[in-house]
Amino acid sequence: MTEKKRLVYITRRERFNAAHKLYNPNWTPEENEAFFGKCSNKYFHGHNFELYVTIKGYAKPETGMVMDLKKLKRIIKETITEPLDHRNLNEDIDWLKGSMPSIENIIVAIWDRLNPLIEDGELHSLKLIETENNFVEYFGE
């Protein structure tokens, strides 16, 4: 009797700290304050972000794993958390320049950087927590 393959989802959590400002240069300071509130502070503000990266696939018979989590950790750290940690997302990150660094735009940019690097399994979803009350999820759609 052959064993049925089962699709599994495995998640790695990483953290980084970064500052950003939500500010539309086409609006007046008053319009920015009215829409973005404290997030439009000219001196920026920071968050302790948590990033959850979920890979889906079938465990390989020889390892019992979809993907080696040490490899996933290295990819996330080198590609995402080290470049973003203790940085200004508006000014320091080339791959975020020209976009409003909202958590919605940040997570899409993270997906675009990570997705081509996942060779084992498939990138299923990302979850980015900005505060205990605010987070975003993205499924590559």
C-alpha cells in the first residue's frame, strides 16, 4: 500500500525593527495629518515588525521536510530582515523607494523579493504584523 502525499504548510517567523512615515507629497501637511494622523509625523515613527513566511508543499521522503527551515531562515534574513532592520523604510531601502511604505506595500515588495528564492515547496503566504492590532496578509494575488 502506498502512502498518500499530504500537502502541508510550514511557517517561519522573523522580526525586524524599522521606521517609516506615511505622507503623500501631493497633499498639504494638513491633509496628511487628517488622513494619516500620527503616522505622518515629519520625524517618522517606528515599529517592531513580525514577519511570518508560510511555505506549502509535500514533505520529501528522504528528509521528512518540505523545506529545510535553516535555509528558509537564511533566505529571509539575507533578503528581508537584515536589509530592513533598524532602517528608515522611506529613505534607506531602494526596493521601497517611490512607494508609500504602508504595510500593504511593504508586504507585496517582500513577496516579490522572496518568491523567486523559494526552491523547495511554494511560497503560500506572508503575514506582517505592525502593531498588536494591525497586520496584513498576502497570498501573491
